[in-house]
Amino acid sequence: MIQFFRDLSMRWKVVSVVMLVIVPVLLLSTCVVMVTDVVSMRSGLAERVTALARVASINTAAALAFMDEEAAEEVFNALGSERDVLQIRIRTLDGKLFARYRSREVRHELRLRRIDRYEAAHPESMALGRLLAGEPLTRFCDDYLDVRLLVSVKGKALGVMDLQYDTGELRQRIFYQVALTSVVFLCGILLAFLLAVGLHRLISMPLNAVAGAMENLAARRDYSIRLDVGRADELGTLIRAFNGMLEQIQLRDEDLRQARDAAEAGSLAKSQFLAVMSHEIRTPMNGIIGMAELLSGTQLDERQRHFVRTIQVSAESLLDIISDVLDFSKIEAGRLELERVEFDLHSLMGRISDLLSETARRKGLELITRISPHCSSRVLGDPGRLRQILMNLVSNAVKFTEAGYVQLSLSCLEETDDEIRIRIAVKDTGIGLSFEEQSRIFDRFSQADSSTSRRYGGTGLGLAISKQLVELMHGTLTLDSLPGHGSLFQIELNLPKASPGPSGQALDLKGLRVLLVDGDRDGAARLIDDCSVLGIEVLQIPHLGEAMALALTQAAGGNGFSLFVLDEAQLPPLDLPVGRVLRDLIDQAMGAVLLCERESGGAKPPGWDGLECLVRPMECHVLTRALGAMIHSSPLGEDRAFSAPDRQGGERPSLGLRVLVAEDNPVNQDVIDSMLSVLGCKAVMCADGQALLAELARSDYDLVLMDCQMPLMDGYETTRRLRSREQTRGSHLPVIALTAYAMEGDRERAMAAGMDDYLVKPFKLADLAKMLRRWTASG
């Protein structure tokens, strides 16, 4: 009820309040008046009929004393002129009827018979004991009044007079009185309702005006609305305050609008500035990185090679800083979008470990990778951004750890048919962080303290970007650390599962048998347990002689091993009989790999240089990658589709393509021309779009590398005109955008202009080769 009243409009609230006050008061007053009138009318009738009975008793007392019935009846007949007298009876003290009068009117006949039947059924009602001495007894029955009193002379009781009087007139008067009172009550209610309805306008209409104004404000956000006051009461005060509030909001809204416009203009200017700076910095960086990479492939002495390597590391560090600034700008502007593609989670983790293992070993650290074999490998997500997050966390762990280890681990928290919840942890034994330092470590441009910043360097953007990227993936990134006891970063993500791909875990590896020749029992026990989940049987033998004896026995019984994992230190020379036997066993199997202390391996015995070197302690995911590579006859890892030329200028692949290049920067022309020459491609350079279109009109080419920013005619307009020509010829020439712009929307702009792909400067020789292979594979 209270909720219903609360939801009523202001109009009906006012009406309800007025009616709730007036109706009970009016009802109570009406009831009091009605009861008072009824009681008064009954009392008046009783007094009048009692007086009539007294007169009759006085006039009949003498007749009763002398037992003169005729005289008594004459008196009764005289009283019978009262039309409502039903009957009068006198009885002696012993109960005998002395005289009686009965009304002769027909309307009283039925009532008189009912009275007789009642008295016959209740003779005790005539008993004298019920009369008070000298006082009459009155009793209202259903439709008549019964009055009884003693007939006496000089105080001596002679008999009892009983008079019944018709109360029909009284009932009629009471009915009229109730009807009149009810009409007055209803008229009072109606009048109160009309007054309440009129009164609500004085209260609710101003409030409705305020409510309507607020609705208009919410709908149209027009703060120029003002309400007419026109009154000096509290509602007028409310309206004046409301108008004042609107005025303040209007002024503040105008200030906010100006501030927003200024912020948007500043953000646009910042984005344009970052785009221009990205282009201007990446363009010379492309020349630096490209030339350094080409120079590293020439004949250099060790000192010169050190100089080139320093240039490459410095250039890539500068490029990482630029990328961090651009990423942070995109995230801050809300313009960073995540990809949703299939990728292999295990391979991604393995590549990160491979890329940073050498850096860790140079510092004397052990980089451990733990990947749970229970965790599904093929998932949907953004592998590039996940790689960026993990590279940042692991490289930070390596940077801030002086001794001990850095561990990268992947575990499965929960798995359904469609989704997997994973936890990726990066643990180190580094300097650790205090609680205060942890509270700000994810802030932008922040590191643990100033001394750390001076010692280790960095922009302080990496962890801030990683935190925001994880949140964009709807995951969590947490930190647990103590000063001097290292740090533990943990990422929890929900990733949709993808269809199985060519990863190690997606392969059917059940039944494969691996012979591990290594004396590390603890590492072997962990490898055996993890691989057993995948159905791979790993047998560990500490010494090569015992292992070969077992392998020969198994091979003779037709149950040979699929893969040999050999301790590099125990390899025998191939010119010895034991070496030749081992080579025969390996030739009968899928292959073999070596366990080395370092990825490059030590000085191997002659004839064993072609074996893959895996760094101990070997993990299950590394072994499955090796098996997958052997099964598919492909290099390990997805990033080795084109390996960089070796440092001694070994044999390079020849793509044999005719490539037309649009590039206005002379340094970049030289870089691209040199890279294409290394790849066995013939390149023709054009400084602008007009020259490129003219060259295409003269000769045919397999592919176009198109710089987007050029004088006279940029790459976008050039591509649009090229596609317009092709519509009439029915051909299609692949066009790859070469641009230093890496902001959000630049790729989409290139695609909208008709380009087929997008290569961001600076790029490496492997990136260019992979792009050329992709778009010329069909030819």
C-alpha cells in the first residue's frame, strides 16, 4: 500500500491526503449526529407513550377499584383515537384480564396476532415482579413499543396496565434522518474532493513544471530553460533555486564544452604529431636497420661485426621505445583494437623463451620454461599483443635479476569444450619490490625508484601498457613481490579454443618412443611425467653405452625408438665403430637432437654438426616441437619461414621476382634495392606515383612495393588509379604498402585505397621475404 501511494502522481497524492483527512472526520461526525438523533427520537416516543399510559392508568384506577369494566373500556375507547395505539389491557394483580382495547384498523391486525403469539409463548413476560415500584417499564420490540405500569389508588396497587404502541412512524422518521445524513455525508465528500482537486494545482502544478523541465533537460540537454516563479512561498523558493542551478549548469556546461573541444583538438593534434613523428623517425630507422642487416651479411672481421651488432641493438631499442609511445597513445585514446586469430599458445611461449635465452645466459641466469601438457595449445586471440606482454615481463625479469633464474610457466586453470582459462606466470629471483613500489609499478612513466631508473634505464611504459593490454583482453595482471626475494607476475585469461593446428600437442604423438641419454634424473623425471600425458614414452638412460645396447635390442625386436635425445658431451666420433652404429640407429629412427649447455653447442665430434641443439633442461613442449618439425619436415617454430643469411654469406634463396618500388627517400631506395638483390629479385625504383604508373604502362611486374607518402602523387592515389586501370584489363597486380605510419586506422586506409597488404617501416630482410613469398606463392 505504501509503495502504491509512493508511485502516485503529485496530483493524486494531494487529493489522497486531503481525502484521508476529511473522510474520517466527516464520517465520524455523521455517525454521531445520526446516533444522537435516533436515540433522541426513541426517547421522545417512549416519554410520550409512557405519559399516555399514565393518563390511562389514572382514569381507569377508579373503574378497577369498583370493578367497573364498562367505565374502563370507555376510557380505553377514548384513548383509541390515537391511531398508533395497538392495544391496551388491564389485569388484576392475580393476572386476570379486567379490561381490554384492541385497534380495529386492518394494518394492525397482523401485528396484534404476533403479539398474542409471543405472549402465549412467554407468559413470564406478564409477571409483576419485573415492574419497578411506581415506575413504568418500556420495551422497544421489532415494530412496536410496549409500556407497562401499575394501576394504583393512593399508593395501593390494583392491577397492571399494558399498552402496545406502533413504531412505524418512528422507523420512517429514522429512515429519513439516516437518508438525509448520508446525503449530507456524500455531498461533503464530493465537496472535499472538488476542493482537493482544485488545491492540487497550487502545489503540484509548479512541481510538475519542475519535473517537466528536468525531463527536457535529460532528453535535450538544453540548459537555457527557465521556469516562471510568480509566487513567494516555498515552491517559489524551490523554482528560483532550480533556475539558479540551471544557470550554473549552463555556465559549467559551456566551460566543459570548450574544454572538451580544446582536449579533442589537443588529442587530434597529438595524434597527428605522433603520426608525423612516427613517419619521420621510422623512415631513417628503416635505413639504419636495413643497412646494418645487409652489412652483417658481408665479410666482416670480429671488431666490425661488433660495431654492426651494436648499431642493430641500439636501433631496435629505439624502435621499441617508439612503439611503446605509440601503443600508449592508442590505448589512452581508446583506439587500440585487438585481433582475433588462431595461434599456437605453446609455440608462442617457446619462441619468447628462445628469443630471450641468450640474453639470460649472458647474465649467467637460467631461463626456465614450464608449459603444462594438460593445457590446450590452439586458441583464439591476439598473439602479437600477448607476445608483446610476455616479452615485456620476461625481459624485465631478466633485466632486474642479477643471479638465479627467471621462470616462464603456463598452466590450465579451467577448460571447457569452447574455452580455456589459463595462467601465465613470470617468476624471478631479482631485486623484488616493496609494497609502496608495487602500488605504482603499473603507472605510466614509473619505475620502482629513481636509483633503479638510473641503473637499469627504461621509459616506465612497458608495464603500464602490459597492464592495459591484459585488461583489454578481459584478463588480470597481478604482482606478488618482496624486496630481495624476487617478483611473481601472473596473468589470468579466458581464451576461446580453436581447431587443432600443426602444433606439437595437436599432433597424434601417442605411441612415439624417445630414448633420452642424460644423467639429469630430476629433469628427466619431469619430462617423462609431462610427456606421458601426450602418450609419448620417454626412457632415460644415463650413459651412451647402455643406451645403445638397449636401442639395438629394441630395434632387433621391431620396437625401435622414434627419436634419440643425446648428451652432446657423450657423442663419439663417426670414424669409430660406436659412432657408426649410433648413426645407423638414428637413420632408422625419425631423427635425433642434442642436449647442449648453450644453444650454439660446443665443439662437436666430426660428422655431428647437422643435429639440432636443445638447451638443457629440456621441457616437454620443446621435445614435441622437435617431433612436430620432424613429422612435417619443417623448421622448428613459426618464425623461421625464412632464416636470415648466415654471417659468412652462405647460399641465399632466390625468389626471381620483378618488383616495382615507389619510394622517394634515397636511403630507403638503396636499402630496398639491396634487400631485393639479396633475395634474387630485380627491382626498379620510382620516386613518385606518376613515375610508377608510367613504368607500369611500359613493362610488366610481379609485385609493387608502394610508399604511402610521396611528392606529386602519394601511394593512396596511385593505387586507386592503378586499380581503375585494372578494371578495364581484368588483371590484378599485388600492391604492398610500405609506410612508416603505424597509428590506428593507417592499415585500414591502405586497404581502402586498394592495397593488398601492409609492411611497416623499419622492416627486416626476413619480413620482406615473407611478404614476397605470401603474395607470389600462387605464381
